[in-house]
Amino acid sequence: MKVRHWIYFIAGFLVFWLILSCLINNIYILPSPFMVIEIMIKLLFATSFYSSVFMSVFRAVLSVIVSFIVAVLIAIISLRKHFISSLLEKTILILRSIPNVTYVILLLFWVSRETMVFIVSFLLLFPIIYQNIFESLKEQENLWHDVLMIYPQSMYVTVTRIYIPLMKSAVVSSLISASSLAFKVGVMAEILGQVQTGIGRQIQLARLDIDLASVMAWTIWLILIVFVFDALIKKLLHLITR
């Protein structure tokens, strides 16, 4: 049933797009869907397509993995050290108030373009994952506090035997939301940082050539990649946590 709904939605969107492009009749304002699809097919035969996709996916996956590991470790420490959780609460509030573009501009003064993309992704993903994990840990601690007071356990046993099994939903939701955001943030940083390789680089080159059709073709490919990656993450997490 869901597949049928998607087919109806895509078909309706393409028809609307086609009618609008015919009415505007200007490829520099809105190219037709046929032109964009043709460019998408041509990209499949270009080696730059695969190298760009690989680099963007690699950056997104790496940023999610590192952000998740660091967030989990710090959340566990914050659970025991309240001054750390208080400090992080204020730090995260400051990080979220800074515009993404500011991160890019500042980091380009200090690190390479490639490193900048990773750091920007980390600074935006870490607060989201950390807060989800930390709030879940706090909830579990409140539920198990009396039991652990009566039957005290080591930190390792408490985390591996109690917290982790009960935190599956928080971990799954954090990774799913972070994986989608990682691509959006990563490509945005690639565009602004003008990296050598990546989907953002290709979009930037198409923009400089005033090639809106190519910009839209790369954007649609990015959407499809995010959908596939999101489905793979959900499938993998389902196999791990079942």
C-alpha cells in the first residue's frame, strides 16, 4: 500500500513539474523533468559521479559513527558526574545558537576543507545524539535507582545489563535522525567549503555554470541516496536489536 502511495505521489509531482516547466518555458528558471532525468542517467556513466557519491557517503557515515560513540561515552560519564552534564547543557545551548554558516567560515581559518566538513557535521550531530541518549539514561536510572541501591552493581554491569537493553528505541531513533541529517549538513558544508570531491562540489560547479538542471539532478540523486541509506540503517538496526 505504501509503494502505491509513493507511485501516486511521484507521478503527480512529475505531472505538476512538467506542466509548470511548460508554462514557464525557461530552462534557467525551471527545466523539464525529462531534461533532469536525462542528466541523471548520464551521470551514471561518469566516474566523477561515483567518486563524489563515495566521498559524501564516507563523510556522512564517519561523522555519524564518531558522533554516536562520543555522545554515548560522554552521556554515561555525565550520568555520574552532574557538573559535566550541567556544563554540557550550557555548551550545547551555545552550539545550537550558532548558525551553521558561521561554523564553516570559522573552521576554514583553522583547518583544511575536508576536516571542516567532518567537524561541522560532528558539531551538529553530537548534541542531538547526546541529548537523546542522556535523557534515556536518566529515565532508566530513575526507574532502577531503588533496585541498584539495594543491589549495587559495577558501572560496567549497570550499563551493559540494564541501560543498553532498555535504550534500544533511543539508540535507533538517534541513529536514524542523525544519518539523514548527516547528509544534509555534510553536503551543505561541502558546498560552502568548496571541497575537491563530493556531491556538494558537483552542485557548486553546476551552480557556477548556471546549470539548474544539473543542480536538480544531483539533488534528486542525493535524496535517493538518503532514502536508501535510511532504509539500510533501519534494516541493520532491526537485525541488531531484535
